[in-house]
Amino acid sequence: MISILMAGLFLESCYYDIEEELYPQGNLCDTVSVTYSLDVMSILETHCITCHSGGTPSGSIDLSTYGGVNERVQDGSLLCSIQHASGCSPMPQNAGQLSACNIEKISKWIAEGALNN
């Protein structure tokens, strides 16, 4: 009888919970306070600056300064390109689309006035 009880306890202890099901993380994209200096510039440095900076930036589009970025915000091409919208060159070129979170951050920053903050 004790051996059956011990076997039952042993088998019960082998149960595995899936952490994601127990503690769903939901949307981890923090867009509460998106700024150019902390968020947008970091995204652009990671995904865009390699081609769009320097003396001869690709497509004559320099995204290494706020002025260059703001120019593309004002003409609508920045958001259009990163969203891979029709009629725009999808960016980053020859790479996957930015994460939904990064696109959401840039979109929010633009919607809030694309400030140099």
C-alpha cells in the first residue's frame, strides 16, 4: 500500500507546467513614452544606418541625423517603407520587415509629432 502511494506521489511530481500558459506575458512592446533619442534612433541605428548614412547614403537618404529622419517623416516615406506599404520601397532592403513592436514605436512617435526628444 505504501509503495502504491509513493509511486503515485512520484508520478504526480513529474507534471510539467508550461510557463507561457501559467504567466502570459501579453504585449511586451512599451509604447507609453516613445522618444527619438531613446527609441527611434536606436531602431534606425540597428536597422538603417549601415546603408543610410555617410558621404553617399543609399538612395540619397541620410537617416543618421534628426533632420534627415524628419524629412522622411514629413514626406511619408519612412513609415510607408518600414510598413512595406504598396508604392514604397520596402525597408530594410533585402532583409525581413522590422518587428511589429519597432514599427509601432516609430508610428507612435510620428503620431505624437515626431519630436526631436
